[in-house]
Amino acid sequence: MKKIYHLGTCTTCQAIIKETGIDKKGFEMQDIKTDKITAAQLDEMKSRTGSYESLFSRRAMKYKEMGLKDKALTENDYRQLILEEYTFLKRPVVFVNDQTFVGSEKKNIEALKKALG
């Protein structure tokens, strides 16, 4: 499976897509703002990464607005927050066959490039 969950208006996502050429490599592209992720899709991401927390973005503006940094969040909380608010999903999430890449950290993008050949 070749799929990317991204935010079309995010300049970081746009740069990663351009840099890796994902848009030209037959990937299914899902803009999570216009085509919201389903519970089943999120559960699949969790099964590939091991936790909902690893998919959760603490950079989202609502993280501070909602006072979440002062709360002890559970896996169920992370799942619910991501489903309710797309900006809580760490982006992009890329599936390349059996490999999964989450987020925009440099080492992650380098690993993604290697996986794409």
C-alpha cells in the first residue's frame, strides 16, 4: 500500500511531497482537512506505529489552547482528540508497503526517501 495522509494547506507537507516526489509515484493522497480520517484509518495507523501518542502532534495550536499540556492524557484521549480535530494528527503519515513514516523530522524524511528508492 502506498498512501499519504497530509494537510494540503501545510507548507511543510507540500515541501515533503515535492522533495520526495510522492505525488508522482502512484500514492493515494488523502488531505485530512477535506477528507477526514476515519476511526478505522486511525486504528490502522496505531497498529503500524504502536500507539496513538506517536501519532499525536503537540505542535497543534489547540494543544495549548485547550490546556492539554497540563493534563495526563491516555491512549484513548489521544485517539479521541485526533478523531475530533484533524490538526492533532502528526503530519504527514506515509505508508510505503509495510513501512510507516510519521511526522516531518529530518531523519524521518531521509528514511522515507531511502524507502522510496
